[in-house]
Amino acid sequence: MDVDFLDPENAPGVGTIVPGDATFREAHLIKKMLHDSGRVSSIDIVELNPFPDERGRTALLMVDLLAGLMGCAYRSDRR
């Protein structure tokens, strides 16, 4: 999963910042579709850059998305 597919407004800690990329809602829909397919058995996370990541926002967002993708009921408090 290339983290910089997310809009930097939601995920500032990415390798390549491109405004107008996927929103959290769109990423959540993709995650749900992948989970429902039952075909995901592993995942790589790439392009996560901790240095510009304000208070770990991007990392927490990825934890939310990946936990849901694997069927876990995890939800961080990103606010």
C-alpha cells in the first residue's frame, strides 16, 4: 500500500506530497472492498515518512485502515 495515494491534508507524512489524492473516506471504501473480497493475505506499507508526519497522523491513519483491512476492530483517536 503506497501511503502517498492519500491526500496530504489527511496524511502529511508521505514520501511524495500530491494535493487532491484520495480522501480518508475513499481510502476507507477501498479498504472495505479489499476486506470483503477475502483475497488479502499480506500487505506492504511504503512511502510513510515519519519526519513531516504531524503528531503521527499518517501513521495512525494507516493503523486504522490496515487494522480494518485485516478484520480487526481497532480505531485510534486521531483528533
